[in-house]
Amino acid sequence: MTNSGIILVASAALFWGLSGGIAGILINDDWNAVLVSFCRGAVGLIFVLMWLILRPRNSGLTNGKLWLWSIIAGLGVSGNFAFYFFSISESSVAVAATLMYCAPIFVYLISFAIKIERPTLTKCAAILLVMVGVVLLTRVYQIDSGGITYIGVIAGLLSGMSLALFIFGFKYAARQGSPQAVLAIAFSTLTVVLGTLIDIEEAGRVVNSVDWPLFAILGVLGGGASFILYIIGLRRTLPALASIVATIEPVTAALFGVIILGEVLAYTQVLGMLIILATVTALGVYSSKQ
């Protein structure tokens, strides 16, 4: 059971990493980041609705609390997609993906604020290390020289905060019903929120453009199959292993950016990336053991 769970989680993380690279290609082709995010979520909605139709039992759709927390999760995933892709447009795939991976740190900060977690020396040290890693990765001390903007850095961190909101919303919603019902509501929320922000004329050009296969692949890998595989995989995987396997996402995105998109990372940026990935992974393992 554990091996199959690891494979599913690894596949989901790989798909998420590739989706960042594909989004980078589309953004380089002058497609708006919000439109790219909307298409990713809209295709994902089709997948989770199919999953809900095939597995309708114990959905919890009549439960008001499920709707409330699922909508909160939907706002989180909306921000995560949009800020992540906007960060890519203002920095690079590698930087944006790694900044988004700081989400567990924001989960801890929120937990500290609402007093469901108690600060410890280990957790505070981890937060400090991640902050050091962010400084090295983004090179805020010479930000204008590296093709990275302050807006890109802020958007990347906001994508991580939004992912933390999604994690909280999904966690509490899943106690009220099935994960497929939660995702169906969350992705429906996403399509409504981002749908009001996109340029309808630009959206109409997607179907007839040469890039439509990339939009489709982005939606299938990054919005549909990946979420389903991840949730099923989590049921069969120890949390500590899942935390380690999840590092495939930012590593895949970074390699895609460097190899396919020709992005360049300085040695200090690579060091910052390694500090963030190692710290967040170790923190996940530590927390699961606790």
C-alpha cells in the first residue's frame, strides 16, 4: 500500500512541477497569467466533477460547513494558481515554484496565530532558515540585476500563503464530506473568481490558437489528474514520506525552467533553493513524527 501511495504522490508532484514549466511557456507566448490559471482550474473542475459522479457516496453536499470550508479552499487555490503564474511572469519558474513551496511555513504561522500549534525552538529555527533561503533565492539585495522584480517575489510568497489557505480549508472541509465533493466546490469557486478577472476576448482565442494543446495538458496534469492522484496517494502514504516525495514538484519546475526555458540561476540562488527545500522537507518529517 505504501509503495503505491508513494508512486501516486510522486506522480502528482511531477505533474505539478511540469505544469509550472508549461505555464512558463504560455506566459512567454504572451498569454495572460490569470487566463492560464483559469484554464488550468476549469479543466481541473471537469475532472473532479467526473470523480464526484463516479464516487457520489458520502459526499456531504447537504452539509453547510462543507460548503463554507470548501469555498475557503477554493479561494486559496484561486490565489495559489494566479499568484504562482504571475510570479513566473515576473521572475522565473524556478524562483516562483520554490517560493510557493514555502506554504508549510505559512501554515505554521497561521497555526501559531490561531493557537492550534505551539511555537517550538525547532519550528522557529526552520522558519528563520527558510527566510534566509528566500533572501538567497530571490537576491533581494540586488533584485533589479537578476530579472526578478519585487512584485514577482511578493506574488510567489502570496502563492504560498494561498496554498496554506487551501490546505486549511481542505482539511476542515474533508471532515464534513468526501474529498471529491470538496474539490468540486473548490474548483467551481476558482472558475467563478478567476472567470470574472479574465479577458473574454483573449479567452476566446485559446481554442483556435496553436497553444491550445498546452492549455489542455496544463489543465489535465496541473488541475485534474494531479489533485486526484495526490489525495488517493496520501491515504496510502505515511506523512513523512509524502513530505519528502513532494519536493519533486519544485525540483521538476526548476529543472524545466533551466533546461527548457533557458533560465539561469546563480550559485547563491541554488543554495537558497536547497536551504528552503531541505528545511521544509525536514519540518514536514519532524511534524509527522510529532
